[in-house]
Amino acid sequence: MPSTTLAPAPRPQAPLAPTPGPEATTQARAKIDVSALNFYYGLYRALENINLKVGPNEVTALIGPSGCGKSTFLRSLNRMNDIVAGTKVDGSICIDGQDIHAPSVDVVDLRRRVGMVFQKSNPFPKSVFENVAYGLRINRLTRSREELGGRVEASLKSAALWDEVKDRLNTSALALSGGQQQRLCIARALAVEPEILLMDEPASALDPIATQRIEELIYKLKSRYTIVIVTHNMQQAARVSDVTAFFWLGRLVEVDRTNRIFTAPAEKLTEDYVTGRFG
């Protein structure tokens, strides 16, 4: 009697369940591994059952309309949300296999390893030099003035700012242009040698030329850092990221390689958002 091969039954598609592509989620080693993450502001659940892996030395863009949980998720990755009263988190966030909420984790050290650049540049009212040196001083990461100066110079070079400020190191950082101030904040974050760099809309307040400089910088930095960036700019996400994750109403709808998200997304909701039908 001839054998009969039954075709597997099609799996039902849950429209709001994460649908990661194989390349996005099968890295041999995830730098960041988020599993079943829920986050609450009081009784309000801002993030619902988030599962996301971030590969090392990649740029992952978080996109979605305002209020969908992108920035809350980003701040969860270095526990910046801890400073907000009444918040609660369950699920796990692991970096290099270690749960960042484990009792043994030093939060100060975590935030050194996972640096952050905010939407609005926030240089200290100090000199350019002292802005970059600040984290090195308070963490006692240098042993001499010469070493401190070398680390400041290296950080400014990494942020593509050295040539513009090398003759202005002792002048106020507040005298720099908006784009220069944002790159100074990036240099300040890089000075303490993080492994991961979080960016919350780092170019949203900048002109097109300054935005281009930031995007070029992100592209260069990924060879040394894992970068997660929040952006409302679809073109920017397409230009700078390797992987894109689409959030909607606190849920992760879809994550995949960026070219797939923008050309052949698996979810209709994602397609509607990236093509401008809403948001």
C-alpha cells in the first residue's frame, strides 16, 4: 500500500505576537536577551510580554507611534526606569547571560556597561574636557592626568568631534552647536568604555546635516558596540539599523532584518505603519 505524506497543518497567525525572522533571532550569541518582559507604571502595563534578542555589534532600531513603549523598553535595558516611583517589572533581561535584575548586579556598573544618549542633548555646564572626563573621574578609571587626557581625546575622536573641539577643550560645552553637543554626549558615554549604547531619538532635534553626522557615527560605532536606537524617522531606521523591531500599544508586533521589515513585513500592522497609513 503506498505511503501517504500528510502536509503539516498551517499554524494560526496571531497578529500581535512577535514574528521574528530567522536571521534576527538565531544569532549564535545574543548580547541582550529579553524574555516575557512586562513593565508597569502603577497599575498601567506599559510593556506586555516582550521577547527580543539583540545580536552583538548590530544596530537594532525600535520603531512605532508615540506612546507605544519604545522608550520605556529602552530604559529598561539599563534599569533607568528604577528611578521612577511605582514601577514594577517581571520577566527577564539578560546581558551576556546575566539577569540584570539579579540581587548581585551593581546598578552603577550596569549603567557604565550600558551607556545611554538621550533625545535632548544634556551637556553639563562645564568645559568640553570636563564633560567627557566626568564619568572617568567619578568611576576612578584613570590613574594619571596624562591617562585622563588620552581617554578624553580618544572618546572625542570616537564621537567624530575631536577635530572640531581640540582647540576649545577648556571652553563651555554649552557654546557648542546642537549637533556638537549631542556628539559630546556620545563621547561622554563612550569614555567609560561601555559594551552597549542606548540612543533615544538622538537626532530628533537636529538639522539634516547634524543628523547625517550622527547617523554616520552610529554606522562606525557598531563595529565596537551593540547599539539600540529609538527613532520615529522611518528613513533613519532604514539607513542605520541591521534589525528593526516594531512596537504598538506596548506590544512587540514584529522584529526582523531591517530590509525585510521595510520591503516584506510579515504583519499587516507593520506594513501599514512603515508605509505611512497610520502613526
